[in-house]
Amino acid sequence: MWFLYIPHKENMLGNELALYKSLREELATKKLLTFEDIYHMRDSLGDIEKKLRSQKDFSKLITYLFEQSMFARVDVKDVNYNFEEKKDLKISKLTLQLNIEGKYEDIRRFIYNLESGSHLFQLGNVKINRGLQNVNASLTLTSYLKAEQQ
């Protein structure tokens, strides 16, 4: 009796494997997401969410910027900020405009520390001007803050 069922089950397994292979090839040719892509993105989003601060942590974020400037030996000349509410996502987009001064290597170190640090920052609009003794730079940092829990 077992001999009748085993070939039938093997045939079903072969059909399932063939279907899986054809589906996997179709996903690859159409450049669609695979399960591995989805799991990788889920892990990446989890890492991003760990770095995402809440709106009440705004002062800590500014303190962090000044700490990093001190470690990199860069002078922060001024900081301007702007909040943009994203109500559908329950987050705020924070845009920071920084004007800094220091040696070129120190400015590079400051930027690297921000990009690889414990806070989530996106760097943009970097403008560097050579001064008499130091380099002046203006840069835009974007971060996102979670809405307060009610």
C-alpha cells in the first residue's frame, strides 16, 4: 500500500518544486521583490526604527550635534531648524541648516560621525568655502522624529 502513495507524493513534490523554480525565475526577470528582499528590508527598517527618536528628544538631538562637533574640533556657527508634520505617518521631518568652521579633515570627521552615529541623519546640500585659515561649510541635515504617544 505504501508503494502506491510514495510515487504519487514524489510526483506532487516535483510539481511543487518546478512551480517554485518558475515563480522564482519570473520574480527575478521582472525584478520583483523576493522573500529574501522582504526580510532584508524588514531588518533594515528595524534598524532605522531603533535610531528614530521622538519629538521630546529634540534637545538631545541638538546636544548630540554639539557633542560631535566638539569631538571633531569643529565650531558650529549657527543652527536653524524647521519641523514639517507628516500626520499620515505620525512623524515629523526635521530639517537642520548648519554653518560650521574648522579644518577640512575635521569637517569630514564631523560629517562621518553624524552619518555613522547613533542618530538618524540624512546629509544634503554641502557647500564648502575656503577661508583665510579655516574652511567654512554649510550643510543640511534631515532627520525624522516620531510623534508623541498620547
